[in-house]
Amino acid sequence: MRRGATAIYILLRSVIGWAQTNVTSVSDDLFLLTSLSPSFSTSFSVSSHPAGLAQLKEFELGLHAERKFMLAELDHYSICVNVPTKFGGFGFEIHDFGYEEFKQQSAALAFAKSLGKIDLGIKFGYEKNKMNGYKGEKTIRSEFSSTWHLSEKLHTGLNVHLSTNKKEFAAQQSLSISYVCALGYEISESVLIGFSVHLDEDYPANFAPGIFYRFAKQFFASLGIATQPAEIYFAAGWKWKSLRIEVTNAYHLELGFTPGLLLLYQPGKK
């Protein structure tokens, strides 16, 4: 019970006191890493690195559900969709987090275009937070994203996040700017390694290295860590025809485990 109260307190404090309110996971860092490479990118690029949508050539639908710190009150559900066109890649995402006492919901639309060695992406989103005792908080988000393919195996990326918060219970507005830099290297067709660095005016810098390994056409695994907060992420999955299934888990040093399940429908990838 004490662990649950501590977890909820930390998350609610972030919503009330800080401008950057979106709920994230260390798994987002691995989504970002795979989004740098055309060979590893998925529809979750729309959530972590919009420029990665430029390299997706087939329709994809992704679902991710996780229970933060094993608490039903902190369930987090995500839906990501990628739709490629001759003009570029379009992406859409929906997030739902929390329970009746505290609820955070968001939606965003993204677009990315490949310019050869450079991919550019942009995303606009809306987020609403509701908590008993307060009128709530509304946030408009925009994100500018780029990927630089330095070679066939080496890729780097940069994301710039802008958030404008309307805190109705405090009658104030605030603008938050954060940056994410990432580097990924394909050791082989099966192994991708890299890291990302998150810079935010409200938080200490977060360093997040990770590795993604496809040890067979049907099987894969990934491992990553983050420094702020100290957390480790690991996952393993299986691909059967057009369906990819992945069991995820993250471990926070103080609050414990966050189990999850990821489903990815890729009709163009048999």
C-alpha cells in the first residue's frame, strides 16, 4: 500500500508542478532507437521519433498496454498507426493513462518526409489531464524531428519538443522546451545498438543506452536502461506472419516492475 501511494504521489506531483506532464516509459527510448534505422523502425515512431515514419513503406498498427509499478490505477494504453503515402508517412497516436480519480488522455498527428540522407518529421498533439479537486490541465504539444543517415549503418536523430500548458486550477500558462539527441549503429542485419540523451529544463539529463537483437526471423529481444529515473527495460517477442507479439517489462529501482504487452500488425511483412 505504501509503494502504491508513493507511486501515485510521484506521478501526480509531476502533473501539478511541472510543465512536462506526459507519461513516458523507458520503452520509449528503445522505440526511439529503432526509429533511427530503416531496417528496425515501426509504427511506434509516431510516439518516440516522428521522422522515423518516413522509412515505413507499409501500413502498420501498434497496440501497447502496460501496468506501471503493478498498480491498476496506473494502467497505460497506447495506439499507434502508420499510413505511408506517395507524399510521405502519416502517423496517429492515442494514449490513455490513469483511473477515475486521475486521468490523462492525449492524441497526436504526425507527418514525415524522406529527403535522401535526411528524414524530417513534425507532430502536433493535444493532452488533457483531469484530477479530482481540480478543473484540470490542457496541453498543446508540437514536435520537430530529424534523422540523419550518416551511412548505411550509422544514424543520428534530434527531436525538439514544445509544450504550452493551460493550468486552469492555477490560472496560468507555461511554455516548456526539451530536446532529445540519439545515435544508432547497425552492427549487423540483426543487431542495433545506440543511445539517447534527453535534455529538459525541469529534469536532470537522462542518458539511455539500448540494444535490439533479432536472433531469428521470428524471434527478437531488447534491453535498455535509463539514468533519470534509474530504470531498466527488457523485452522479448515473436513474429508470426503479419502479427508481432512482444512481452515488455521495466524495473524502477524504488517502485518496482511495470509489465506490458505489445502487439504490432504489419500486413505487408509476412
